[in-house]
Amino acid sequence: MPSREATVASAVGLHARPASLFVQEVARLDVPVKIHKEGKRAVDAKSMLGVMTLGARCGDVVTLTAEGDGAEEALDRLVAFLEIDHDAS
């Protein structure tokens, strides 16, 4: 199962608006994706509540995993998404 690490760039971390945007981005993909932060359980990346329970802050590193056709491309896309400050716009 492919995986990638990403550093959360949004100033408020994966909370509120950035978490919502991330979940929407994941929902556009055709592959199941999990997100994990050290010390926390991996959660379904399509779950707003799950993503927010990770408590990922700006600068935290999260691990994304995906499976199926297109998993590598999906992970690349999500890493790029997380490494943008969505609070700046």
C-alpha cells in the first residue's frame, strides 16, 4: 500500500475550513485514503470528524495511505494540497 508524508501548512492545522477543504478533495478521488498522525489512529480521510480528531497543527507531519488504481497519483495530489496554507486565501 503506497504512503506519503506531508507537512500541514495551514495556519490552523487540519481544523475547520482547511479540514473541510481536505475532506472535499479526498471525496473527489476514486481511491480509499487514510490519514495518520503519530500517536493517533489512522482515520478515513473522507471523515471530517476523523480528520479533526487527529489534532494536526501547522507544521505537523501526517502520513497518507491509499490503495487501488490511481493511489500514487492521489497521494501526490493530497500531499501537494496539504502543503499549501489554505488559511492564507
